Amino acid sequence: MIIAIKQGATEGEVQRFTALLEKQGVKVNLSVGASQTVLGLVGDTTGIQEKSLLAHQLVEKVIRVQEPYKRANRLFHPDDTQITIAGIDGETRHIGGGYLGIMAGPCSVETRDQIIGVAQAVKQAGAGFLRGGAFKPRTSPYSFQGLGCEGLDLLIAAKKATGLPIVTELMAIHQLELFDEVDIIQVGARNMQNFTLLKELGCCRKPVLLKRGYAATITELLMAAEYIMAGGNDRIILCERGIRTFESYTRNTLDLSAVPILKKQSHLPVIVDPSHATGLSWMVPPMAKAAIAAGADGLIVEVHQNPEEALCDGEQSITPATFAGLMHTLQRYAALENRIW
Amino acid sequence: MIIAIKQGATEGEVQRFTALLEKQGVKVNLSVGASQTVLGLVGDTTGIQEKSLLAHQLVEKVIRVQEPYKRANRLFHPDDTQITIAGIDGETRHIGGGYLGIMAGPCSVETRDQIIGVAQAVKQAGAGFLRGGAFKPRTSPYSFQGLGCEGLDLLIAAKKATGLPIVTELMAIHQLELFDEVDIIQVGARNMQNFTLLKELGCCRKPVLLKRGYAATITELLMAAEYIMAGGNDRIILCERGIRTFESYTRNTLDLSAVPILKKQSHLPVIVDPSHATGLSWMVPPMAKAAIAAGADGLIVEVHQNPEEALCDGEQSITPATFAGLMHTLQRYAALENRIW
Amino acid sequence: MIIAIKQGATEGEVQRFTALLEKQGVKVNLSVGASQTVLGLVGDTTGIQEKSLLAHQLVEKVIRVQEPYKRANRLFHPDDTQITIAGIDGETRHIGGGYLGIMAGPCSVETRDQIIGVAQAVKQAGAGFLRGGAFKPRTSPYSFQGLGCEGLDLLIAAKKATGLPIVTELMAIHQLELFDEVDIIQVGARNMQNFTLLKELGCCRKPVLLKRGYAATITELLMAAEYIMAGGNDRIILCERGIRTFESYTRNTLDLSAVPILKKQSHLPVIVDPSHATGLSWMVPPMAKAAIAAGADGLIVEVHQNPEEALCDGEQSITPATFAGLMHTLQRYAALENRIW
Amino acid sequence: MIIAIKQGATEGEVQRFTALLEKQGVKVNLSVGASQTVLGLVGDTTGIQEKSLLAHQLVEKVIRVQEPYKRANRLFHPDDTQITIAGIDGETRHIGGGYLGIMAGPCSVETRDQIIGVAQAVKQAGAGFLRGGAFKPRTSPYSFQGLGCEGLDLLIAAKKATGLPIVTELMAIHQLELFDEVDIIQVGARNMQNFTLLKELGCCRKPVLLKRGYAATITELLMAAEYIMAGGNDRIILCERGIRTFESYTRNTLDLSAVPILKKQSHLPVIVDPSHATGLSWMVPPMAKAAIAAGADGLIVEVHQNPEEALCDGEQSITPATFAGLMHTLQRYAALENRIW
């Protein structure tokens, strides 16, 4: 971290400020130039906030040379993290490290027939994981809130029927005890900075699918991962799912640039959710292809037998038939990117 | 709600779609024009989502004529809601309905001396409420996370010492049992769509200070209030605290237009947080004046005896002396807006 | 266009309003429902603005069913527009309609050797067009402003040396007389709503490369194209080059979703500029691949022999060697998308 | 400007890079720390771009300590710039330096009666300047494009009838010859980075009202002013008129924080346009008050006798009666801010 000192600061002031900084556990290199005094902080600066430094009257500007995350940082962990999940069908599935993970299923679990039907269809098309919501975060208190525990039971039934590992969203810590048979715990975009929840998941030993908040920067997403990793759980899958911008044709703006950036900055696998990002089913296939081409380690896609009657997010769900066609196409893109399916 | 039907839809298709809609509890008026068929939905459409309608192949466009919130809606509750808090010092304080509520104090509770000192200073300057964080949401897991329960105890001590009602942030439901002596529960911007938390606060009988998420629309803020109100708690104070935009000079962009809009759309009181919005202490006074001029029912301001040594957010805290000067100035603005102090 | 009338409007008021609308050349269908009166406007509504209607006291809401653009609209022109350019080398090059157009070259023309050298290198790697700036829009008046007329001469020299058609930016109408030998006229992002310039280009008979403004919606981009087309010039290539969002890792956020949307809404070819969008040379290859996978009809890429010494935009320029490698890779993506090179 | 050098750079590499920098006219102070080498650039760095430096492989990060603008910078020009305009009625009007400038009038000039009528009404209410559009930038080529030269003549007639100086928008350089009797030339938001136009206005000797582009940062607005000032014209009035964000209730988001920031960074007067920012007439009064409270040096407000029949922007125009009431209220706010009317 480099601190530019304001012009006119006295030597004594700079010394006192240096002493203050060193109390925070870093070494300070002082460089006095003809017109500019610069302090270089050496050591672990992850606990020092730029913003707090700016409160000091001597400080003109601050640049952070090191990223504020450590465990999520590729610098300290050059190899790709690969998430491995042993299915109850005896198959082992991987995400990251050259493997593509494809998660598919309905926005909400609705009935036993629906979820088992979709699970069978997406498995046959080649998906590795079944997604489905039991606890649903909804903007309106008057909208369908998910089947809750019953939904979870149906999802587990679908897992048993097909062998597909399951991914579902956790909305509050107290639900964790119900998630024993869940294979990947999803943290939704609205909870990406629910720090209490993140800390709790740090103590958990299940993989976490961490969705980017729709107004979160890439650094904030990695800091959210860092919260979980700081607790000891480093099996995290990052997920780009669209950010909020002025463009209103799509629900959110899918930020595919985030894929190569996250892969460069971090060793964690990165997947993309084209369904929530665009909010439009016809856009799922082109954006899924683009995600793979940009280097994603997987996809999470909404699939529903009858989108028009879906209790939630029908406008962005594709049918099993469209999904099967998409999977067929994606294999050729995956091959170009040397991804094992 | 009005639904424009796609050209080429047959009479039978429209009838089946109408039947589907009526199952959701609304009456449908059919208008067949020469080139455009339009359905008008009559009744309570708050449970019907535009997005779900768009999944139907007959639907061209949807407009919602009624807002999706009811209890927070001024249409059904024309008079201003006023939040009244009886202080342990015998004084009764109001927010809304012509009364300004000024909340001031440090970002984080640090020590007994600090919090009691600030409390005395801001009370003397005319603040009606003491703010201070015990549980702190921080972007980095390596930053100071607040004193937790001890911080809460110190805050309560400051309340006892000065009589000022206290406002502090709740980060998780399980902390609620510790909040007995807290007067106003703050929901932070990052938790504005933590729906589990909102539902729980609906069952609570304390006023809630609900901060706008930094990427939340005005409608989403009102829907978050609706979640709490749907549970039976209608003592909510809305707070504009800046939204995320491309401009990076300020931490966030203070959206003062939200003040007259929220006052028009809702009966709930609306306050403004110029400290978090701008992130710069020198900007607090002008933006505080502007907030009152725009019609705000109050302010929440960070005040710290020694911002340079604050453990959190020092760069946006003003000193007690600056705060006292600001309060003196604000009285004249409050008078122009006919606000009782 | 559908207009929802406010409750409480009298029959006479609605009649007078209807008469006012019909004066603007549309037919109005009146639908009086039990609780909602709706007007449906039939005919050409492209000249009627939603915003102006909202000024009328009877109007509750307005939905536009038809898009406000006609000539750029795929609805009225279902087949892809293909831009064909006859090169002085006897080769004919196409963009759109199944053909990929790859434009490459430096941000700024600097010297004869530089531009001819890059032109030869990108031609050999397979580019169809040479890009290069002579007149440069720069944020600072103190930055290098381009070589101007001399730059144009050098660009034409490079065209003669290689046969590559050239693309360069026009910043003001009076420069048009210098553009005789330019093959494609570029309108930069900052001029996308310079309506005087757009109108003038409508009278011109050269293809126009129209870049999306960095805060322009997709509809506004199509309306800018409509300005040019309304003047009689329908040879327009649309270009997505990143929009401004809160994310600051990249210069702008490349909105690849715009590609399938523009292709659906319009018949015009759509290309992508990964260099300006990301502002980082290492991100050009992954985003170029993703652009093709999303359905783009081409790319415009910055290539410089020595990015470190470029007078402009060096940080986003790739070397000829990187470009050649990228082109090799892109051929396989183009094949998957059935694009002819 | 401070440059952090990447770890592992050799002494020779740093020397060569230093020599390269010094060729650009700055002196370089080298500070070699234990773990970080830092270069401090002394001298005029306004011509050096951070982005270009980042293209160099040795460069890790760059911080600009000095702002990239000079003539617009308050640092080098501590006193407020005051724009003074001598009216043909013998009255002298000021903007800035303690004086409020209030500009009012219709979006578009429509007829002689309209513009003279509004001019008389706003003058009587206390406005100092008449605004009105003759050349109109419109998103659609099919919308009313303004009366052009005829509109300009009518505006000049209104100036003669009332003595009010006039403000109107210039859309292209060639129109400049028609602007002899115009008192303040307006550059619209869409032309804020039309650098050719800005350069031309630098040679002009009339005050320029420079509107912030709706996606322009505060620094970019000041750089646009710098373009004009670099040409020798320093009579510039900056205008905040809303920025584009995700919030769609208002047309744009009025960024009132820009007012104190612009006043701190620059000596130029700053006015606010609440009409275009909000796009809603009922929001003009509260936001006008807030603008004055935030420290603005004036306002530009749309006033129309009959907003429902306005050819342009009726939904955001207030009536002369509302304007008169607003002016009455604003006097009390101006008094609190020590602004002379």
C-alpha cells in the first residue's frame, strides 16, 4: 500500500503518522521527494482500510498495490481449485480445474412429478447437477415464497431418483440443519454481503455456490468468498449472474468480463447464470455459449417443463428440449476450450 | 394491470389465458380492438408478477397501473405515519408528521468514554437519538467487526447516561433477543433484501430504520417495508443513504430525489444519511441542508470525537463541534420547511 | 401504443383527449372497462412520445407496443442487411448476413511505417479491414489529438499498400470532404447522439460504423441508426463497445447481451469492440471469442507493434503476434456459428 | 503522479522507463524501498495519461495526485469566477461569486406569443434569464426537431420585448454565426464530449453553459470545461442535470453531491437543472430548493403556459404560476445561503 502525503506536512507529523501505521503491524518505508512525500507499507495490509487512512489529515491519496483478499487470491494459490462431489449414483463430478459443471433445474420446486421429471430430463441431456429452489427470496411478500421444507424433501427425492447432486439456496443460518443431504449450498445475490451467514458457512464443510450481488464489484465478490474461506471452508464456486445497470431490456446486464477477471485474480471456479442475468429464455442459449467461450467453468440454467405455468421466473426458463439442444451445442464449445464434460 | 396480447392470438387462446388469470383471484376485462387485444385486470394484483405473465406466449407487454405495495402505500393510508418514542428521560420524541428526527453518533461503539462523550455532545447540540454500531457489517473479514454484545452494553450505558433513545444495526435474527433496550432497530443497506430478517422484524414491536440497499430501486425499498408491515409492524422509518453509480468521487451517489418520491408514494417517514452516502465528512453539512430542503423527516449523521483515530469510517465522521454548528444552521432550514424540532 | 386513463376521468375529457391524439395521425380505439379506461392507438406512432403523453393530466401510464424505430426494425425488414465493400485489391468483403468482418489496427495512426506495418500484419493474419484513428476524441485537451489530415493520408497510403479497406472516425461534419477514400466512416461512442452529424451521414453514401454510446440504451442506439437511415443511408454497422457501470476493474462493462438483442430487433450487422470495452489487452482474446459465440457479425480490435510506446491506448492494444494467434482460434468459433470468414 | 513499479523489475529497466518519462517533460524522483519501487513525477503531468502508463510492463499501479485540469482548477484560481452579462434593458446580471442566476423558459420555442408570454411571466417572477430551445436534440428523428432559425428569431424578439438575456442550445459549429444576439450558449448533455465543438467555443467570446453528460464523471465535466478554457474562453457555467443510473422513477438521478464537489474543485459557477434531471414537473420545486441548499449558483427551469400541449417535454414543465410561487420560496433559501438575487 502506498500513501501520498499532503504537501506542507512537517517531518514531525509524518513521524507520528508513521508510528500510528506501524502499530497496525506493517513496516513503513519513507520516501521524501522534492515535492512529494510517499509512504510505502510493507507487510500484511489486508486489515488496513484505504478509507480509514483517508480520514487522516496528512493523507492525500492511497493506492493499494496488493489485493485485500488472501485465501481467494491466485497469487498465493496458483493452481485452480477443483470442487469434487461424489454422487450417490457412484459417479464423481468436478467443477473447475478443466471440468465444466452444468447445473440445471427449475427456479422453484413445485411438485414431486415436476422436480423428478426435470431431474431426469436434465440428467439425460448431460447436466451434472440438479438445481431447484425450496426457500425463495422474492421481492414481494405476496409472491409465492417457495415450498420450504417440503420443497427440500422433494429435491432430495429427485436426487435419490436420479443420482444427481443437488444445489439449493440457503436463506438463513437456522435452515442449515435441514441441508444435510444438499450437495452444494447456494448463497443468493441478495445475501452476498450477509456477513453473518457467510461466517457461518465458513464453519460448514459443504461446497458453497456464491452468487455475485447485483451491485457488487468483482473485488467485493472475492471479499465475500474470503469471509467464508477465513472460516476454513475453501470449497467455493463463484457465480456471475448479471449486474444492475441503466439498460432495462434485460433484467440485469450479464458481465461476462468478470469471468476472465475472476479466473485471473482467484483460483476458485467460476460459473455463469444466463437465466437470471438476462431474464429472458430466448437469450439463454447465446449467452451460455458466450460464457463458455469467455472461460467459465460451468453454468447454472433454469429449466421447466412448462414455463408458462411456472410459479416463478417462467419467462426465463427454457424447456427440457431446448436445454438438450443447448447441451449438444455446448459440447463443441467446451471442446474448443479444452473443458472436460 | 393491463396486458397487451400479441397479434394473431385466437379467441380460444385468449379465453384460456383469461381463465388462467381469473384463477389467481382477479377479474379480467377483455377489450378487443381492431388491431390490438387488451386485458384489464381488476382486483388485487399485488400477488401477480409482471415477469411471470411475460412467460406466457400470448403476452406482448404488461403495465402495472397499481403499485405492488399496499400497506406502505399512501393511496390507502393518506396521513403521514409518525413514529413516537418515549425516552427514559421522560421526553417523547417524534419522527415524521411534521417532526424532524436527528440521529447522531459514531460509526462504531469503541469505548465507554467515547460513546458517552459523543452522546452528551450530540444531545447538547440538539440530536434526538444516539446512533452507534455494535455489530458491524464490513466488506473485509480482516477489518474491525464491532464490539458486539459489549458494544451494545456500552450503547445502553450511554442511553442511561443521557436519556437519548438508541438506534443500532441488527445483522441476524438471533441477535434480536439482545435488542430489548434498543429503541430503533436498524436494517443495513446490505440486508434490505434479507427477506428472512424482514419477516422476523414484522413480528417485532419496535420501530425499524430500513436503509435503502445501494442498488435497490425506490419500489424495492417500499417492497422491503411491505415485508415488515405484512407481518404487522408498521413503525418503519425509510432511509436514503446513496446508490451505486459510475461516479466514484463520492462513495455512493446520494439520491435526494428519492425523498419527495418516497413521501408521495408512501406515508412512512423518510430520513437521509449524508455520511454513508458521500463518505466524506466535508460533504455532510451541504448534503444535510439539501436533504431537509428536499423534504426529509430527519437525518442520521456520523459524529466522532477524533475521526482520525476512529476504528471505522473516520473519513466520513464529523466532530461534535462541526455537528453543533450544523445543527444550528439546520434549524433555519427546518423552519422554512415547517418542521418541528 | 396503449394509454391507461386515470380513474375519475369524465367521458367528455376522454373524448377531447382522443380528438387531440387523432390530430397526430393515429386512430384511437376506446375500451371502457369497469374500473379502467384504456385507449389503444393504431397507426404510425413513431412520432408520438410517451413522455409528452404523460404531461396530460388524464394519463396514468403509457405502454409502447411497437418499437419507435422503423427502418432499423427487423419487423419491417426480416432479412439480414449485409454490408459489402469492394476493395481496391479486387477482393469484395462482407459484414453481416453470415459473414464476419474483422477490423484491426492501431488506436491512432502515428507514422507511415507504423500504419503500413500493422496493416500488412493484420492482413496476413486474416483481418478484412484496417482501422486507425486520424482525428481522435480525447478526454483531455492536453493529450495527443491525433495526426488529423496527415493521419488520414497515411491511412490511405496503408490502404494502397495492402488493399485493405479502411475504417476511421469522423468527428465533425466539415471533415467529411476529406473522407472520400475512407471505406467505412466511424461514429464514436461520444458522438452517438450528435444528431446533426447523424443527419448529415444520412445523406452520405458510405457505410457507417455506429458505436454505442457508453450510457446509451439499446433502443437509443437503434434510434441513432434510425436518424441516419431516415436520411436515406441504410448501410450501418452497429457496434457494442462497453457501457458505463459501477464496476471499475474494466474501463467499461462489455454488454454482450446487446448482441443477440440487436440481432433480434434489427436487421443491421452487429460487431463488438473488445479493446475499448475492457481497456485491457489481455482481456481481448477471451471477450473476442465470447462475442463470436454470442452471435456477433465481426470485431474491431486494436493492434499495435509496440503497445508500450503507443501514443494512445497502449494498455488495450494487442501485438500483431497475439492478433494472429487470436485469429487462428477465432476461425474455429466462427465455424461453430456458421460464419464465413 | 505516483507510479508503483512491479516487483522484480531490474535497475536497468527502471532507468530506461525513467528516461522515457522524462522525455515527456517531467522530473522523476526514484524511491527504492525494500519491497516496492515508487516513482514520483514532478512537474506538469496534465499531458500524461494514467492509462498509457499502464501499458508499460513495469507499471503496477498509478495514482494521480494532481487533477488533470488546470484552468478549471480552483487550486490555481482560488477566487470564484463570476459571469456578468449586461442586459439590453440596462441591467447587469451576475452568476456566481455570491449571485444566483435563475434561467427559465420553455423546452422549445413554439410561437411568438408563447415565448414572449413566458418571458414576461418569468421576468415578473424574478428570473434573470430566458431559456428556450430553437435547435433541439431529440432521441427520435420523427419527433419535433425545434423551429431552428425561426425559433432563434422568436427568442431574440422575446429578449427585445423583455430585456432578459437569452440562453439557447448550439448543436453544431456552423450554427454559431446565427448566435450573435444570444447571451449564453448552451452545450447540451449529449454534446459534452463533442470535442470539436468545445474547441470552437474556446475561440468564442460568449459565456458557455456546459451541461454534464448523463454518463460523465465530475472529472470529465471539468475536462470538458478545460477544453473550452484551453482555447481562451473562461466564461463557463457548469450545470448538473442528472446522471443515468438503474433507478427509473425519475428520468435521470439528480446528483446534488456534484454541486459542493464542483465548487470545491473549481472556481466556475455551478447551476442545477431540476427539470431535465427528474423529468417530472411536481419534483421541480423540492429539488430546486435542495439545489440552493447544496450551494448551487443558480437554476435552469422549464416553464410552459400549458404543459399538456407543449411540443416537447411537457411532463417536466411547470406553469408560470407554479414558477412564481417557487421563486417566492427560493428567496428565503437564497437568504440562508447568502446569495444575492
